[in-house]
Amino acid sequence: MLSENQVKMAFEYACKLDVFSIKPGNVLLNHPAYGMTHKDFLQGSMACSDTICEPNLDIGEKIYQSVSSSMDVVGCNTNLGIILLCVPIVEAIYLNKDHTFEQDNLKKVIDNIDAKQTQKIYKAINIASAGGMGEKSEFDLKKSKKINFTFFEAMKYASSYDYIAFQYSTYFDNIINNLAPCWRKYFKKMNSDENATTALFMEFISNNPDSLIARKHGVDKAIEVSDKFVDLSKEYNDSENPNKLNNKLLLLDSELKIQGLNPGTTADVVVASIFLNRLGL
């Protein structure tokens, strides 16, 4: 049975790996970008980890407080996507009296996010100034003063252009049944959580253009970035000594950062996959 502290430690562990593993284009230890450093990401995760593991907090309020706490400490958006993905996982765990994760409970959590909770989550997204649904008619983040729809409805609408929304619309099926097991596979093969994180990140982006890049720079640019990872991902994931490829990874990292191409959604999904593994899925 998972304790609140174990949930907290699992969350902080996944967030730590996010910045200690090489994921080209993302903020990394000693490789800042986009006005942020790895310390910002670590401080952001620690600022909200107590709220993340709180068992008696409405999900809308939990997401809002988590984002607010992180923003208050760091002053910029380092973990909105991570919070949006990890909070429902925690809520699903707490639905089970044994505090174990079941996908059916995650479905219940998502389906039960009502209009009032949706309003709180929208408020969290707005204070983080994140690109997501943008100006999209009845689901517009900025203009919807009275929200009379559920978060699932909004996420289903946005699922075609935002991968976090897609996860909600499919009840995290890809994270649970593909990405989390894939991270485990690489961890067993490489005997390194950092290498496993890099391997999963590169495999995933090779096959799934990052939706944050697509929103900011267009779908064609997102596909172009994915193509840069294909051969390098295969070489890294097949290697007996993947660390010998670190210089190649860092070269690609510099190239992407110079162009402002941040595959942030891919990173968020990888963090959620690690979080599930640490929770014992």
C-alpha cells in the first residue's frame, strides 16, 4: 500500500530524472534554455509535491494549487503538463482502498471532473500562460467565463493538436500500456534510469511529432524535428554502451535550442511514464 510520502517521493524522482537525463531540446543539468535552468524545474516540482500527494483535495483545486505553488516559487511554467498528467494518476491510486493503481479508476477520475473543477483547471492553465487549446470556440481558455462543459469534453476537442489532451481523451492508454512498460524494458536492459529515460524520450519523439513544437512552429517543423531523432534513437537504444553517444545527443540538443524548438510535451509524457513505474505499476 502506497503512503502519501511514497507518492511524493515518486513524483520528485520522476521530475528529477526529467532534468538529469539527456533529452535533446529540453532543459538539462548544466544546459539551460528558454530562460530556465534545471534548478527551476527541481524547485518547481518540490514546490508542488506536497499538494500532489494530498489525499483529501478536490482534483480541480489540487491542479490549481500545484501550478500556483510552482509558479510562485519559480516564476515561470516548468511543470504544468507534468501536473496535468500526474494528478489524475494520484487520484486514481487514492480511489483504491489498497492505494494501488488501476486504469479503470483513472477513467472514473477523468470522467468525474465536473464543470466547477474544470473551471479551476482552466484557471491553472491560464496562470501558467501555456499554449494548449488557445482560442477554440466554446472551449476557449481565455474567453470562457462561464464553463458549462467537462474537462473531458474540452480535452477530447483538443486531442487532435495537443498530446496531453489526447492522453485524457484516451484515459492515458498509451502511457499506461506502451510507454511505461517501454521505460521498464530499457531500464532492465541498460541498468540505468537516466539512460532508460533518454531511450524512451527518443523512441517516442521519433514516432510522434511533439505537439508543443507543432503548436508553436507548425506541424511540418515538428515532423522535421522527429526525423532528426530516428537514426540516433535506434543507434542509442541498440547500443551496449549508450553513453558513448552523449556528445551526439548534446550536439542535437544545442541545434534544437538555438532554434527555440522545445519538445516539452514529449518530456511531460515521459515523466508520467516514469512516475507510474516508481509507483509500482
